[in-house]
Amino acid sequence: MTDEAKQAWGDVGEKFASWGRRVSDRYKESAHSEAETEETTRELQRAAREVIDGLTRGVTAVGGTLRDHEATEELKSAVSALGDAITATVTEATDAIRSSKAEPPNEGDTAAATEPEADAGKKVEEPPAT
């Protein structure tokens, strides 16, 4: 092995040893903050219980509402209205697209001038040489 390769592998070893010492130091520091960790764990457990309790109440409320015949009919009506609104919007947009394709572009229409078909067959004038 050349001296250059030995030096490169030596650098690798030193860098990993340095990183290992850093991990070791952090591990030792964590033992000192064990009391803080326990308090944080208790707080997280309390927050998790609150979230679970809230979700349980929400699921119970939805379940109870779905068992109510009037509420179920109201939900069906709302979903149907949503579907009708989406259908009307899509139909309107489709009709607008179809009618814009069927109409020939106006001469003063700047949007038509940017379409490739509008430029087809036209001679492009070169600017005068300076």
C-alpha cells in the first residue's frame, strides 16, 4: 500500500474515532438528564391520552349520528348536493371548452395569434442587419 493510501485510511480511522467519542460523550450526558426524560415521557403520555380521548368522543359522536335516521338522510342529501354541484361545474367547463374550439378565432384575438396553427404558413420577417 502506498503512503498516500495509508494516510487516507488513517484519516478515515481518525474521523470515525472522533465521531465515536462524540457519541460516547452524548450517551454519558444523557444519563444526567434521565429525570428530564422521565418528565418528558409523562407529558407525552398525558398528551397521547388526551388525543385518544378526543378521538374516542369524536368516533362515538359520528357513530351516534349515523344511527340517527334523520341525520343519515341529511348526510345523503348533502352528499347528493355535492355531487350535483360537481357535475354542473364539470358540464359547464366542458361546454365552454367545446364552444371555444368550435368558434373560429377573431382577427383581433391576441390569444389566437400565439397558437402554432395561427402562425403556420406565415413568412417570418427577419430584422434588418445592423
